[in-house]
Amino acid sequence: MSWTDPFAYFNSLDLAALALLFGSWALTGFAIDNAPRGLPSVSGLMAQYRREWMVVMISRDPRIFDAHILGTLRQGTSFFASATLIAIGGSLALLGDLDRVIGLAGDLTPEQEPDVVWEVKILIILLFLANAFLKFVWSNRLFGYCAVVMAAVPNDARDARAASRARKAGEINITAARGFNRGLRSLYFALATAAWLLGSEALIAATLVTVLVLLRREFASQSRAVLMQPDDSETHTQT
């Protein structure tokens, strides 16, 4: 039996919805991570603040404040990694108890489908959850690397190593945040995939709503408007 054989049970609308799901996931991530300079995303704006954070840290003494912030970021990645692992366990449990899934979905959809169809749908959810888990774990580890590099940054701004190591810490911090954001996006699309249990139309609608929510939060949210406001020093310079 080929790995493509189970997809023979799906109609063209199911396959189109699945293509839309993965295409939206990939393109949304690309648009956010590679936003144009004239239309930066919230993630891109925060990346610059992370760089400036590391520069300011050089002369901050003591650095308990910086250590606390980084510890909070690591706690966030740990929480989501743990929660995602629980979700993966729950999805695997559903694979062993398909009758419950079929019974629940059967109350909402009149269609009768073979077990392999439900297995594929749950496996797609598992795929997104597994990707999210790996992103969160790697993000947590990168924040740990960032903490070590931060500790190696001299407190003296005149030290030749200070600026260079601060930049390194900033870039590692940005990479860790990027992994965390990608993990969150995978969770969003895992939730969208769950709508597939109700049919292909529900999957298409859930995918489009997920894309709109993600793009709005990155390019049209109130938080982005706040980040785009000029600093007081810039305002005084312009006037």
C-alpha cells in the first residue's frame, strides 16, 4: 500500500482545501518573516527592539532586569512546548479511539467516511502539532544560548568585545523569537485543521479566517500602530 492510497478516499474539494491549508501556512509565514521594509510586520519591528535591548544591556548594572526578561521568555516557550506535547498525546489517543471521533463528527456531518479518512485528518493535525513542538523546544534552547552570550558581554562599553557580543546575543534572541512565532503559527493552523473533521468547506473557512487573523495581528493591529509611532527624540528632531 502506497502512502498516497488513503488520499484516494478524498474528493477534489478535500484536496483543494488541503492544498490551501499548506499553501496558506507557508505563504503566511514567508510574508511575516520577510515583510518589506516599507510595510514591516510586528515580528520585524520587535526584532529591532531586541537588537537595541542588547545594546542597552551593555551599560546596565546589575543585569537582573535583563535576566528576568529572558527567563520569562524561556518560561513561555517551556509552557507552550509542554502544552503542545499534551495535545500531541491527546491526538495520538484519538487515533486509537476513532469511534469517539466518528461519533462526535457524525452528529454534525451526515457523511459516512472510512476510518482511514479520519486517520489522515488527525495525522495532519499531528503534523502541525509536531512542528510546533519542535519549534518551541528549539526556541527554548536558543534563549538559553542567548543567556550565555549575554553573560559574556562586558559591562564596560569601551571594551572592544562588548558591542560585538551584544550584537551576537541580539541575533540569537531574534532567531529564538522567530522559532517561537513559527511554533505559534503551527498551533493556529492545527486548530484550523481540526475544522476538517466537519468537512472540506469548514477547513477552507477556518484556513481563511486563520490567515486573516495572523495577517491582521502582524500588519494591522493596534500593537503595530503603537510600535510604528516615532520616539519622542525623533519627533523633536522632525519639528
